[in-house]
Amino acid sequence: MRSLGRAMAAILPDVITIFLYGELGAGKTTLVRAIIQSFAKKQTVRSPTFTIVEPYEIDHRRIYHFDLYRFVSAEELDFIGAREYFGAGICLVEWPEKGAGFLPPSDLDFQITIKDDTRLIHLRANTRVGEAVLLSSRGVSATRQFRC
């Protein structure tokens, strides 16, 4: 999971929205942590379970890590002013289904599933930005799977 995070961080544009899907314990936060720490090795990455969003400014990049697990209503995003984050940096959103109807469309989706003791990561591009990321990762299509 960490190696995938590092590889993705190397090719992410400065503005992208990524949704991370998967059951509790699938590795969403581990993947996000690897992406953020690839930009700043000594950066402490906190899970925003209670704060909802953790912002980071690393070099010239703005990174926003959202965790919507505890959301009851997507409208809660409006209360924290979430609209201003999207389109302003790298937005990594865990549990995006909890923000349905409020969140903008994602550029790239990570679907993490666990089968036996293996994590399968299915990547899906939803926009040209997402497709460019997948193509940069030496993919030949807008869908890839990894075993971690």
C-alpha cells in the first residue's frame, strides 16, 4: 500500500480529487498517509476522523485529507466550508459515499477490497485528469488493478 502511495504521489497533478472506497480497515488511511509523506517524509499525517478535514501545505502543494466516516448528512460538508477546498489542491476523500450529492465528481477513484490476505486496488479514472494520471502510471487504459 505504501509503495502504491509513493508511486501515485510522484505523478499526481497539483489539483485533483480522489475518492477512496473500501471497508473499515481496508487501508485507505495508509494509502493517503503514504501519498502525503511522499511529499514530505517527516510530515505527521493525522486521520481526520473527528476533524473531518486535515489540510497540509507542502512546498507549493495544498493537500486536503477528508474522512467522512462519521458523517450523518452530506450537508455537514457545507458547515465546514468544504466547497472551497475542491479545485484548490489535491483532495483525498475517504468514505465519499457519505458526501453523495454534495461532493464534486472525482477525477480518480480507488476501490480497495480485501480478499484472503491480499488487498486489491482497482483504479478508475472519471475525467481526463484521472486518465492522465493512470496513463502516467504506465497504464494503457483508464482502469488498473494492483495487489498489495
